Amino acid sequence: MLQVVSGSAADNTPSTPSGWILAGSASGGGGTFGASAGPRRLTWFVRVLAGSDTAPTTAIPSGTTGSLITGRIITLTRTAGTDWRWAATFGDDQTSGTSFSATGTTSLTWQSGDWALIGYGVASSADSYSAEAVSVTGVTFGTVTERADSAVTTGYGATAALATAAATAGTATLGPTITATLGAASTGIAGVLRVREASAACAVSPQSVFPPRNLVSATGLAGDDITTVTLYRQDGTGLTPVRAASGIDVTTQSSLLRVDAEQPLGVSINYAAALTDLYGQQWMVYSASVTSTVASDVISDAIRGVGAAIHIEEWADKKRTRDASVFNINGRYVVVGKTRSAAQASITVSTDTSDDGDALQDVLANATEGTILIRAQTTINGVDGHLAILDDDEKRNWQIEYREWDLDTAEADPWPDTLEAAGYTLQDIANNFSTLQDIAAFFPGTLLDIAMYDFGD
């Protein structure tokens, strides 16, 4: 964490050092910028260290007479959690005196274990600090430790101070009151950078059912003040939103669970959760990688959670049409056409067993909004995609269970995002339980336990 205290006639925010993140900046103290008078600016920058980080440099973009800047770095090492979360608040004291007091204008959430980095910047360069303190109604802080007390005698001068304290008990959502005793009467700015060991995480749980589906979850949301979540599937560098998981309001939730039944097959992917907290800050957390494997090509309906194992026998062409008119103007053809259509194609697929054939029959007969998802055993661009079924022709073989199907299709958009993919079906429950009492006995907790259960085991 980098604390910067600065001052200039233009009151510019210092530039963000390479590799750092601006966590917050504010100026205060009142008056007009001058020698030991007027506003000073306090700025917080943060970064998660990678182990080979270079020293940061920052500057006032437009230096003027009396301009000044100073900075100090303090580091934290976490022993738990998945990452870091931070939020900043500032307040100023415009009454010159030695009893400094300012209240943060932005309310922060507080809980035991939060770390408070307390910063001050006053106009006088002949100052010193003592009795630094932070208070929040309902929250207990441990000992406040002064980390730095530095006079800046260049330019019009300032004094920068830095202290730390940890919340040891209590919860609240309030702006902290920051106090100190100054060695000389002055005015200035103060702020707190609240740092927390993050709890939010993204995880994927592959199910052993057919067709393949993954349970994707974001957890630990309440502890990080998360209000909105979007879940993504990551294939290489590309991010694809998981069905029904875009911009979900989780203000009162500690977790979010969605089913991904449209993932590519035979390739390694992972999932990501984009988190927005109540301060509007955005964070990304990632799952481990997972590969969904099958022994055939697949036609499925993700919304109903059903599918069939098939083999793509022939997919000769994809025909695209364009509404166009041709005019012969003095021996020259003039063509007026509209946008080219999506592709249409006749696809021949086969099933090896009666069960597979019946499963395909079910998918085609009851396809949600007449749409299916076709995927190659190992994903292939140009094969994997959503198709609208125009008609189908089943060719049975009366000697063996093998069947061929001619499917007339047109490329289609996926099902609307408002339709969630099924994590399990009533058939899954029927295959595993006989009575409602059996279900209640096996799942004594909540309905979420059913959603999380792997019915393929």
C-alpha cells in the first residue's frame, strides 16, 4: 500500500505508478494553497505483490509554485483468504488547531480482522503527530501503531503521518472518525484504507451425468460486500457468460450457483466470477481447470438437462441465402441485396443403441423452443453450436439397434439467457429415490443440497 501526500495549486491527483491501482484520493483542509496553508491531498495506491516488483514512481501531473509530494509504502502478508479487498474513505479538518478530527464521508463495512491503514496530511511542515486513533461505533480496534511521521519542507510544505490498527471485534457500516494530536496548529486531510483478507472464491464441480454439465459457484460473497456477480466460462483467453448468470444481484446472498450444460467437450476450460462490491469496485476470481469428456458426439437440450450420444456421419455443406434483386440497366447488372442469412444444413447423425435412439427422439420431440445444441466429441469450430430443427427423418434398421437420422437445421441463437440450465431432472430423482420420504431422509439440509448433488454417482 502506497500513501501519497501532495499539494499543488491545481490540486491534481498524483499519477498512478505502473502496476499499481488507485484505491482513493481526496483533498481537504480548506483555504487557498500556500505556505503551510490551504488544502493538501491524500492518495492511496495498492498492488498485490508478485515477488519481483520494482520501486514505484509517481508525480503531480502539473507542478506549480510550491508543489510538493511525498510517499511511503507499507506491506501486509495475509495468512488466510483467497485475495485482498480494500475500500477507502476520507474526511478533513478545516479548523486550525492541535486537536485534529475528521470523519470519513464514505461508510465502510467493518468486521473483526479488518486492517485499518490511517493516513494524515496537514499543511504545516513544522508539525508532528501523537495519539493517532480511529473509532467506529460498534467496532473495537486494537492498539494503534504509528508507522511514520514525516515533515515535507520543500515547496509550500506539509506533514504526512501513517498509523495502523486492526479491528478485533464488532461489525458496523459507518465512516470512521480519525483523530490525532498535532504538534502545531494546522488543518488538513485524513483517511482510512480498510484492507480485508478476501473470502470470495469461484469453483467448478463436474457432474458425472450424461450429457456433461458443470456446477459453477461463487462463494464467500457476503464477507466481501459483493452485490453483483457474473459467471463466465473461460476457454483460452475468451470469456463466455454462463447461462442465467449475468449481472445477478446477490446483495442478500453468500453464494451463487449456476449450471453450465453448454461447455465445449474434450478441452480444458476454467470459470471466472466477476464480482462488484457495494463501493462499485470490481474483482475477478477464478476456478481450477476442468475437462468434460465423452465417448461420442452429443446432441442436447441444456434447459431440460437431457441429451443423446450420437455420431455425426455427414455434414456436407452450410447453405446461406440472401434476398436480392437483379436489374439490367443499359446492359449492366445492378444487384440490390440484403444481409446474408444464417446457415442451413442437412446433417446425418447416427445412434448405436435403442437407448441412444430413444434419447435423441426425446430431445428432438421436446426441444426447448425448437433449439438443440450439437457438440463434437472434441470441440470443433463450425460444428459446436445451437441449431433450430426444421424437420427430421429417422431411418431404422430392423436387424440391429443402429439408426440414422437426417436433420434439416438452421443456425440459431442460444436459448434466451433468462432460461436456466437444469442441474438435475425429475428422471434423475426417480432413478435414485422411490418416495418423497426417501428424498427428505437423504437431503436433510436445504434444497440447495439437491441442486449440488451429483446424480450420476
